[in-house]
Amino acid sequence: MEPDQESTRHLQTVRQSSIFRWALALQWFGLAVFVLAVGLALFTDLHRTVGGITTIAVLGMLALLSLVPARFILTVQLMNPKPKTEQPTPPGDQQPR
């Protein structure tokens, strides 16, 4: 099999996995919350009160805490050379040499 076809097939397999979909949704959630935090800081008077600053900081922290692991999961899933469906054989099932 050609390497291009194999890598394309691997990419399609990874994209269909549930962990990839969860990480992708987590990434978009983090991006939306980050935009919300920046929007609240720039376009409202929320940054003038202590409670408002706390709200903006918590939203920003929540955004970063969801973006970083999501990007890590997506990167690791795409760089993994073999599919997760392959299970190693248990030590007792190996053929004697």
C-alpha cells in the first residue's frame, strides 16, 4: 500500500474516534470561552469591579485549561503511527520459538 493512502486512511480513522471528537469539541469550547472573556473585558464595564475581574479571570483560566489539553490530545492522536484498535497479544498467547 502506498504511504499516502495509508496516512490518509489513518487520518480518517483518527478523525472518527471518540477521543478526537471530544478533544475537538473541548478545543472549540475553550476558544469560545476565551473570546467571551476578552469580549467582556473590552466591551463592558465588568473590569471595573472586583467581582467582574474575578469573572473574567475565571473564564480566561477555564478557556486555557480546556484549550491546552485539547491541543495536546489532538496532536498526540494525529502523530500516533498505529491505530488504537491493534491490541498486543497477551504474554501467554505467544507462540514458542
